[in-house]
Amino acid sequence: EVLCRESIIYSAVDEEKSNELLQKCLALNPIHPRAHYLIGMSLEEKKDYWGAIRFYETAIAYYPETDHYHLNEALNHLGNVYYLTGDLIKAKIALEKALLYQPLDQTAQQN
């Protein structure tokens, strides 16, 4: 988790260092959901939507079912990326799942 948080800090000033930290995290723990989520966000920003989908889906698979906050967050991003690819059905499904985890989340409600 420390590597992920450090990566977040570097993401604003040194993308290469940020990515290096995430890769180090995954080398130590290949199923770390936050690392997969953060890589998905980076790919989404670069408009690599299919890559982002792959990493968001992996993050969702690895988050514990009890981690409603992070599942909501990842599903919300997944829904947005599916929307951007034109897959409105998958976008709707992901956003509805996001709301199951956090029904009062205004961002998910708006999306």
C-alpha cells in the first residue's frame, strides 16, 4: 500500500517514477487491487480504454467484497470507460453495481 500511495504522489510530477512504483508493488504482490486500479486510471487518462478496462476489472476481482468504498470507486471508473468505448450496456451494469456498494455516492448517481 505504501508503494501505491507513493506512486500517487509521483503521478503529478513524474509519471515514469509513478509507474515504476506500481510495477514494484505488483512484483511484490501481483494481486494488489489498488495497484491495478491506479494503472487503470493512468491508462484511462491516456485514452487507452481497453487497457484501463482490463486493469479496472482485475482490481474489482481482487478487492474484498467488504471493501465497498474501493469497489464503488473502481466500478464507477469502469462504467465511465465502458461509456467512452460506446458499450452502454456494460457501462450501465458497472454503474449500477457501483451504486449497490455506495448508494449515496453522488458521482455514481450522476454517471
